[in-house]
Amino acid sequence: MAIRKFRTWGRRFSLLKKPEFLIEIFASFTREEDYPLVPRSTLHFHKFKEQCHLLTESRTSWSLISNMLTQILVPYHVQPFMIHTISTRAHEIAGEPENRNRNTIPILVSLTVEQEPFLEDQDEPEISDHVLQLVRARKSAIDELEKVKVEGCAKPCVICLEEIVNGSEATRMPCFHVYHESCIVNWLEKSHLCPLCRFEMPVEFS
């Protein structure tokens, strides 16, 4: 009797379990052909598991996918388009009829990132470009960002992928790119670079 109850509970648990994405990301980092002595490409690979609803909702998908890309050393300044593409495709895949009853949905992502070559006769930088991007912006610089009223056509915020509604207040970077206030503040607390153009805000080293 005890075993029968356990099995029944187990079946109910499996039905209530939220579906997950099994994401395999292959990132190829290529270098210019003008430098024959430098390896032309390297490949990074990683597997991730995330609940489907977290990867398809705009409030959570950005940070989750950005964290995945960062783990395989994809620079922040090339992430926005990749994040938008992965999130959009994940939403489409989750809605396909053959995937609606699956507990695990596989996704294969293949990326190519172009890099500038590093030559042996060059001085190695004290701080790598990847590490530099993770330096937060100075708090006073974040607080001084300009607040603007959005006029004309609604614009997308590339961080959360949602529209900045016409007539609403948004935050503008010194490079004139506009974002939701909460989005750009959270971003600058992790990286001092503009998500779109890599404009450098004053930094704050902890």
C-alpha cells in the first residue's frame, strides 16, 4: 500500500513539473585572416537548463540569457541582438504543438563572434576587455542620467525587449540611447558600457 501511494504521488509530481529548456550553446570566436600566425578560431561550448517560462518572459529572459553568454565569454556589446533572437526563438519553440507536453525541450544555439587578433609582440593589457566590461558605472554618474519624455513612435528598450511607451518617461545615456530607467540602472550596476554602442560611463572599482 505504501509503495502504491508513492507511485501515485510520483506520477502527479511529474505532471506538475514545469517544462525546461536544455540549451546547448556553441560559440565560435574568429579572428581576421590578415594574421596567419594567429589561430583563426576557437570554440566554446556549454549546456544550460532553465525553466521554459523564465526564458520566454521578457522580465527574466534578458538576465538569464546574458548570464549564459557571459559564461562562454561572449562580450556584452554583442549580446543584445543575440539575446533578442534566442528569447524570440525559445518562445516560438515552446509554443509548437509537439513541444507542449514535453518536460525537456532541446535548443541548439550556434554563435560566431569576430575578435581582434592579439599578437605576441604586443603588450598584454593589464585588464582584459572581457573583465573591463564587467566594471560597474559610478553611482553618481548613474544618478545624473538625463530623464526624457518619449515622443513620437514607441521605441523598444533593447535590454528588456519591451516598448518604451509614447509619452512615458525614459532615461537617456550621454550617447543619446534611451532605455527604461530600471533597465539601464540595473545594466550599469554590472557594466559601465552602453548596451548598443559601448559608450563608456565613468567607472567605480570596488
